[in-house]
Amino acid sequence: MKTHAYVLMTNHVHLLLIPTTPIVTSKLMQSLGRYYAHYFNNTYQGAGTL
């Protein structure tokens, strides 16, 4: 995956990415979702999926 640009906003992120293979984008989004769920649950004493 090639990253051409990113912007960190106060409440979200913009990414300009070019995938090298078709499956890369879905794996990236899955990984980000899992990371965020873990972060959110640890921060707000939650459990499970969001």
C-alpha cells in the first residue's frame, strides 16, 4: 500500500492510499477497526465490538 497523503483532524483522519493488491484495503480497514475497538474499550471500560 502506498500512502500519498494523510491529514489528522480533531475527530477523524483522511487517507489517500493506493493499494498494491485488491485485498490490502480491506485488511487495512479491518485492522484499523480492531485497533480502535480495543482502544475504545480500554478507554471507556467497554467490552466487545463497537
